Amino acid sequence: MCTRYFFYADYCWQLTCRKNKPKRLTSIPFLQSLDYDKTLAKREIASELGWRDYGGKHYESVFTRFYQGYILPEKLGVDKRKAHLSNLIFSGQMCKDEAIMELKSPKYSQEQLEIDFPFALKKLGFTEQEFYEYIDAPRVEHGTYHYFRPFWWDLPLVGKLRK
């Protein structure tokens, strides 16, 4: 019996073979086994690296802040904070009531929106009218388009191992 490991994104894939034939493919989410505390991590990178909190996950990028704080909620009804806060609740770093209170706070301050809006329009290549036409246009679901899967996903061997 042999075991081989392959790394892809945040996972380690373990391939178990018997008599040189693949037997089982399992994923090992190794990052989930690390002890991580968001508050301690923020404090440490602020003191050691001079990092500053931008007010939200991935808000260090103006365009990402605008996309997650305005476009996703307005166009698609998606609030990314729910997933981020859910992870903190699951790991015991926040209670549900704290998360609900944070979700009640505005996603995007009006002052910050006024600063970021012209920048985002320029990056998107939209006029203000074109942008609001885009926001008001009907929603298109992911399934409408062909989506990306890794090239190996449809290989017969991988299909057997996924079952």
C-alpha cells in the first residue's frame, strides 16, 4: 500500500494506492487544524508589521470594498459579512448576538461610498447612468454560464475516486 499527497489551494489530497492502483482520494483541510484567533492575529500584525484595520474583510482594496459593500448587496442581495461572521461564531471567537448586531450596522458608510463611487465607476468604465442600469438589470445566475472546473475533475479515475 502506498500513500501520495497532492496540494491544491487550502487542501491536501491524500491518494491511497494498493498494488499500484489508486484506491481512495480524500481531502485533508489542513488550514482548519491551525489554532487561529482573529483578534490576536490582528494585534500581532499591527504591532509587528504596522498593519492597520481597514474596517472590513478585504477592504484594503477600494474596488473590493465597493464590490463587497455595495454591488453584491444591491445587485445580488449577498452580504459577505454573513459568511465571515459565521466562521467566527463556529470557531467560538464571537457569539451569535454579536454577529447579529454587526449585521445591523451599515455595510458601507455614506462618506466612504461618496469617496469610492467615482473610483469604481472609472475602473468599471461606466458612466453613472450605465452603472445604475447594470444594478437595476435582471439578475443572471451562475448556472447560465459554463463554469470552471479543474481539468482533472472529469478524468475517469478521479470520477471513480470521488464516489
